[in-house]
Amino acid sequence: MTTSTVSTPTPARNGSPPRRRAGRRTTLLTLNAVSIVAGIGIWWVLALSGLQLPTPPEVLAKAVDLTVSGTLGEDLLASLGRVLAGFLLGSAAAVPVGFLMGWYVPARGLFEPWIQFFRTIPPLALLPLVLVLMGIGELPKVFVIFLAAFLACVISTYQGVVSVDRTLINAARVLGAKDGTIFLRVVVPASSPFILVGMRVGLGSAWATLVAAELLAAQAGLGFRMQQAQTYYDLATIFVSIVAIGVLGLVMDRLLLLAETRLTGWQERR
């Protein structure tokens, strides 16, 4: 007589991968919320302890006043337009130049000295010269933002191309792939994480450059508003501009991070 054995399924030791990812995401969001609340609490305590800082309610009231008057909206649109124009143009120019430098040795020899030269010069150091050559308008501000984003992204793109595993390229050649196919099907996907990281770094550089450019020559914008508020010792308005820049930068960075997750989901992650 044969005895049939019934196997009982063993539960997953650490939960299913989707469940683990959901748990990590929940934990991360919880920690983010705790960090934000703690930071606002520390700010509030410092403001009440005698430091010359506006309290969070005062900053919120000032933000409401600026919003109702239309000033905050005008400044947000002016600064955001400059950042987006310079950042998108800089990233769009950096990607092909980085690919050329990484894929073709002659292009690397031609471009690399100039890129390394300008990397050592802060874009803000060129702003006085740019203002003299281009005048006081939108073009010089967009140009220095373009330069900051371009220099950050082009190096990352170049590094991504030269870091592609040579085994993948050699395997594609063995299978009969031409250089164009290898570039499009192997090099571009493998270097996309480097490109997106460079864009995130370039975005931060773009915002930092924008604020300084608006401090020197602007009629509207968050940096301009901070300069005006400094003249009248209006700390609440300065804080409103600072918070607005931080929130806009954070939202744009998270959008790039989401794009990175979607575009590089094929990669093995720990």
C-alpha cells in the first residue's frame, strides 16, 4: 500500500518582493513626514528662543499675502521659466556631447579640454561678462543656468558611456551587430542611469545659479524678491522665497527620480 504525502506550502521567509517594497516605501514616507515635522519644530523653537527668525505661522501668513496680491505667483513663474529653459537646453546639449566624447576618441580630444576648463570656473563668475555682452534681460540668466546644467550633465553622460561593460559590447559584435546598433541598443540604455543622475545634479546647480543671477539683474523672481526684502529687513518674505525654491527644487528632483525608476527598472537593484 502506498502512502500519499501531501506537501504543505512553506510561507515566504521575508514576504513577497512587492510586499517588501511597499513596506519600505511606507517606512520611507513615514520617516520623511517625521523629519519634516521635526525640522519645522526646531525652526519654531529657535524663532521663539530669541533668534531673529520669523515663526512658521508668520511665514505662512506672509505667503498668503503674497499669493493674494499675485506677487508670489509672478515670482514663481519667472524663476521656474528661467530654470526650465536653461536646464532643458543644457541637458539637451550635454547628452549628445557626452555621447560623442565617450564613443569617439577624436571628439573626446576636442571637447574635453574646454569642458574641464569651464568646469573650474563657476558659472556665476562669468555672469558679469555675460551681462556686458548680452545685456540685462532674460538671455544672460538663461545662459548661465544653461552652462551650469550642461557642465554637470555632460560629465555624467561621458562617464556613463565609458563605464559600459566591454563584455556587452563585444558580445553584441560577436552576434553581428553594427556600431550604430550597439550604440542604440547597448550603450544608450546602459548609460541612462548616469545621464539621469547628471540631470539631477544639474538641476540643483541650475537653481543655485538662478538665485544668484536674479540677485544681480532681475525685475521679478524669487531671488529678486529676496533682495528686495533684504533692503527692508523683511525676513518673512525671505523665508517664503527660500521655502518656495526648496519645494520647487524638491518636486522637480522627485520627478526626475521617478523617471529614473521607470527608465532603469530593468536594472538589478538591491
